[in-house]
Amino acid sequence: MTISLSLGSLFDGIGGFPLAGVRQGFTPVWASEIEPFPIEVTKIRFPDMLHVGDITQLKGSELVPVDVVCGGSPCQDLSVAGKRAGLQGERSGLFMEQIRIIKEMRSGTNKPRYMVWENVPGAFSSNGGEDFRAVLEETARVADPTVSIPRSQGWSNAGSVLGDGFSISWRTLDAQYWGVPQRRRRIYLVADFGGQSAPKILFESESVSG
């Protein structure tokens, strides 16, 4: 029996996460975006997906609970091409809004069980590596508020954090190996707030011919 998972998309853009989701059997339920043109694009692609507006004005407890919350918070303050204000920057600091909404939604429920976060590899080195440590710690604290993630001398391109009843994994992937005619490296982080499946989701691929 196939179980369809529901999906909410933050920083939705033109619906990249919902598009990937429906190809894997997910049901996009709602999306948060503020730019008019991308919203019009996704209204055509996903006419049944609700647009909920500005992430800073949302309350997780008032959103329809979903199984997975995806988001690629703005990367300008983390990118090596920017001024590197890090998570203290006005745009990249919106990551904390993603965490806030997930915590509010999970209050009194076990949804979302999963979170997916996408960002630039510059997040590994931003603020001397402290910003990625903060991303891991704040994500882990959705499941366990007492968690403390230690500092690292340098974050690897892939790794996992396994806690008591939760798991987080991250991996750097390059879009050129998925049919995109450009090199586009991004960090993909998967969190399972209710189990140890994050490494399996991110690192174990299904076998295909050839």
C-alpha cells in the first residue's frame, strides 16, 4: 500500500520542492512565498495548493499540519559571494522562522515528522562554521530542546547526527548530475523528528539498471 505524504513549502519560489514532491507521490498542501510572479507560476502548476503568504506573519499552529516541511531559506548572507552576515543577516536569518513554524505546528501533534532544508555550501564556513552548527542545533532542538551540538574545526560535505528518537543528515549535491546544464552545488539537510531514518533517506538510493 502506497502512503501519500503531505508537504508544506516555505520560501517556495516557483515551486521546486512541490514539483519534486509530486513526482514522488507527495501532496503539496500549502506554500509560503511573497513574490507575485513565482506565486502566479505555482498557481498554474498546483491549483489546489494554498498560498499562505509571508513566513514572518505565519503561525504554525494555524497552518494545516503536514508530514514534511521543506524550505531553502535565503542564501545571500551565507554565500561566499555575499557579505557573509550569516544567520544574523536579515535574509538568511529567516531560517529561524522555519524552525519557529515547525515547533508551533508540532505543539500538540507529531507533524511535521520531517524537515528538508536546502542552502549554499558557504553555510559550512559562514561565521567560522558556527552558523552550520547553529542550523544543526536548532533543528535538533525541534525534537529535543536539551540538545547541544559541539563546535567543529570544519564541516564535511556529508554527515549525520543521531539523537534519542531523532536523526539529521546532510549532503552536498551538484545539480549537473541530475540533468541541469550547470554546476550548482547545494547542501541538502533532512531531519526525522520521530526516528532514525534521515541517513537512509539521504544516503541510500534505490538500485537501477546500469
